[in-house]
Amino acid sequence: EQPAGGRPTPALPAQPLAPPAPTPAPTPMVVEIDALAAAAYDVFLVRRGATAPTGQPGTAAAAGWLAEAVLELPTGALSLAEPDVAVDACARALVAQLATTAAAGDAERVLCAFLAGAFGRLSAHTIARRSTVRDTFSALARAKRVLATRWWAAMIELAKALPLWATHPLLSALLPRSVLSLPAGLLTLAAEETAAEPLCTLLFPALSSLAKKVRETDLRDSAGTQLLFGALVSLSSHRALCECSVAHSEWLPAAASQRLQKARDKPLEMGVDEAAEAVLALEWNSILGAFLRPSALSGTCPAVGMEAFPDMLSMSTRPAENAQQHLRVCLSALTAQLASACKNLARGEGGRDTVFGFVGAVLQVSEEREKAQYDARSVCSDALMLGLCRLLLCLAAPVSSGGASGGPDAEKLATVSASFCAPRGNPYLPLGHAPRLTQLPSAPAPATAAAAAAADSPVVGKAPKFVNSLFWLCARGLHVGLLPAWRHYAQLVTTLANASRELKSLNERNPGRGSSSSNPSPWQQPSATAPGNAGGGDVAFLQMQKTFSEKSVEVLLRAKLCADVHLLDPEAIASVGAFYAAAAQWLGALLDRREAEAESKAVVE
């Protein structure tokens, strides 16, 4: 063909068509899982040796036949009447079939998928959702309980069969699009029906593996990080799971608890190295420490800043603001998930002591942060402290902004007591050697040595209320965590300003050599454009100084934008203001009560 007004288009040489890609054969394991799930459906709804009823399962005829079969089945029949026999028979047949052909862990994995699939099919069946026959409904519930307990036992065996580097099977089951994905209600029912010891056998390594995975990820993979945080919420979704998980030693590692106990007993004998060991245990070896560290700060994860702000000297302000907003949304979602998990844990027995005990340990080991000069090894990092402040503010939001018109909740504030700040006034944050948050009347001196020993003994009795503990821990956390971070931010801004002035001076001395960046920087002030070497000196040396100064400004500016994600977040600033407004309201009410008591006492006198 010849296009109008042009030369003939040369024909392209014929290319041989590539053979179509062969369709991959179905994986035997997947086919086996589907077949076994269908077989489980038949095993639980039809007797062995009986003829299936006419019509689709779930019709009136099938429901009536099932009710009659449940009531009249002989002993030993595989049916809803004896679900444990049916499940055990299917499991034995499956393991025997895969024992010789499957690799290590494959038989256990298929068995777990079979049990979860049978549970899901049984839960979704029409008879299970619409049955009006009491015996039939009870038999279905009994079958689901058996499946849940067998599934938990099979997961324990699968965890033993997998190598140490593999992902824990319980975590794989909690993540979407997995072969071991859980149907709704299976984890809750397994927690209800399983004893405490097998629960801990599977749950403890799952929590350790989850914390390790969180330490290995960062905000660059926001979706994957949120899935990991969601797994923690799932593992704390039932009271039995919470009460079992808080017994894990990694919530407050032994290295940290021992150092902190020594600091409480002999505060002057704890050196920097011992404090550094406690900090290392809290930040890198604890469960909550792993979930509090995700941050955009350049000192914690430089790769996040490099991806969000790749070329600072040519990047415009709008993309930088969009990147900051994306990171803030991600941090807000992670904080909400972590707060939900902490609330679930606090509702279980021992959960509140576990969560608040960790918070108190972090605040105690980091009390040196309130000083102008301190050794950074002996305190927790800004990333962990800012994460802790976000968590505490999120937990305290119903108190600080849950009242009328978004103001403080006066009813909840009334439960806050100043005695929490007295020496030995709380089990979470010993303040005997730390600055007091409020001044309380001093107790009279003990008359005897026994009374003095009793006064120095730890608090024994009922723990403070949740709101009372949360209020004071949040106040202390903002003092130790947020305010020093603002001080570091001011130092960063000052250093950036000095570096910018130096770069401007170099540009004025050697304006003939433009910036090494192809585009002008919107973050810097324009320099003079006079030709030549205005300041004199070696041009090559000045250019080398200019290049080094540009790199310094770029690094400092990226660090500032990363810090802005945390410290200039409007929602975070509003939550801090709401909390301090609630604290001011509480102090005002306390002073009013004190004045009223004084006036009443004066009138009586």
C-alpha cells in the first residue's frame, strides 16, 4: 500500500510466530486440596454407604433427610453425629497418601488446608445458615469445633516440620492470598476450644516471627507493613489469645527488666553500658519495640527518605508535600492498628500490665533525654519515642477529645488521680528518683526500721485504673519523647540554615560555575549572577567545596523533610494540643477542689 502524498512503505520481513506457551499443568497439591475439601463436604453431610438425597444439598428434602440421619445413625458411622471420627479418618488417609511423595512439610501443609477448607465449606453451607432443626445445628457446631481443634494441632506439627528460616505457618494463614488462608471464625473457635499449653506452643513462635518480619520491613512497603500490623490485631482478637500471648517473655526482655530493676534499687550504680543493653533489648528484642520503630526519620531508615525525596536540589515542593502526606497516612494507619491490638491485649488478664509495663520501662530508661546533653546509646531513639507518643495519644483520644463538641471527657478525667505520681504510687513508672509531675504532700517519716522497709517495698495491691495510668504515661511520654525530638529538630534546622548560607557564599564567590544540578532548586535562595571569580582563589578548589556543600544541603534538607512528616503533622499537633487541653482542665478541676476544701476548713475553724 502507498500512503497519500508519500513514498511506499517498505514491507516488514515476516517474523515466525512464536509457539504458544504451554499451559502449566495443575499443581497436584492444589488439586488435592480442592478434592479433599469437596470430600470433607460429603463426609460431613452424607453417611458412608448411604445414598445421597435427591436435589441439591440444602433443600427441604435434604434438610429432612439430614435430620433423620443424625438421629438414627449407628455407632461408628462417619457423619455429623461423630465428627471427630470423620476428621481423624480423613486426616489419616491424607497423611498416608502424601507421606511417600510429598516433601518435608507438604503433607502437614495440605492437611491444614484440608481442615481449614472443610471448616469454610461447612460454615458456608445452606443448612448451617438456615437450619431450623435443633439437632442438626448442634451437630454442625460440634463438627466445626472438632475441625478447629484439629486444625490448631496440625498447625503445630507443620511449624515443627518447616525449617527455621521459613515463615511461621500461623502468620502465613493470617496473610491474604495464601494456601493456608483462614476462613472466618476458625481462629476464634480454635482459641476457645484449645487448651492454654498448645495455644502457647504455636502462638509464642508466631509472635517472635511476626516481630522479626516487622523489623525487616519499612514504610517503603506500606501495604506489606499494614498486613503485618493486621496480623498482630488478629492474634489479639480473642481473649484466650491475649491472655496466652502476654505470657511471652519478649514483651519485656529479661535483659531490660534486670537492668531496670537494678536502676530502681541502686540508681547511681547503673552505667552507660548497662543502660545501652537495656535500650538494645527494648528496641530490638521486644515485640512492641519492633512495632513502634517504623519511621520516616533519616537516622532510622535512610532508604525511606531516598525513595520519597530522591533529588532534593531539583525536586519541586508539590511532589515533596505529596510524599510527606503519603507517609503520614501510612503512619496513621499503622498507629490505629497498633492501638487496636493494645486495647485488645489490655482487656485480657495481665494484658494491661504487659503493655503499660513496657511503656514504663521505655520511659524509665530514656529519662536522660530530658537533659540538654546525654549519651545517645543510653536512651531510646527518636523513632521509637515518636512512635510511642503516637500510640499513647491515639489511646488517650477518647479522654482528650471524646467529650461534648470534641472536647475532653470530664467523666473520664474524673478518674485521674494525682497519687499516680507519688513515690511507689504506680507499678509502671517509678518516679522516686525522677522529676515529679505534680507536687504531693510528703508523707511523715517512718518511726521504725520495719516501717522504713515497708515504705521502700514495691507497690502491692490493686493496679491503677486504665485511664489513670494512660493519662500519666502519656504526659510523661510527651515530656521525655516529643519535646527532646523537637529540640533535635531545632538543631537540624539551624545546621541546615548554616549549610545553606555557606552554599550561597560559594555561589557568590564562584557564580560562573552553575549548580551541579540541572534544574534550579526551589528550596534555596537565588545567588548572585555576576560573571567571573568574584572572591578570588582557586576555581577548582571552590568548585569542589561547592559540590561538597550541595551534598550536605541535600542530605540535611532530606532529613528535615523526613522529620516534618512526624513533627509537622497537623493531626499529630492537634492531638497533642487536645491532650494538653485535657490536662489543663484536670489541673483546673483539681485546684478548684483544693480551694473548696481549704475554704471549707477555714469556715469550720
